[in-house]
Amino acid sequence: MRWKKKKGAKTILSLRDLVQSKGRWQQFLDKIQQYSTQVFI
């Protein structure tokens, strides 16, 4: 794949790392849920 900007490529690579690393994707989702809950309370 190709991206016009380095920022886009870095974002995709970071997400790929999360998916490929055992347990990291769930940690990421848990952290999002933690902060989203704090914002809406």
C-alpha cells in the first residue's frame, strides 16, 4: 500500500502493531473505553 503522507503510514503501522501483538489490541480497546467513559460521566 502507499500513503501520500508519512503520518498516514505511521498510523497504519501503529494499528498493525497493535493487532499483531498478543493482547495489545484488547489493551488498546480497554484504554479507549476507559477514557470515553470518563468523558461522558
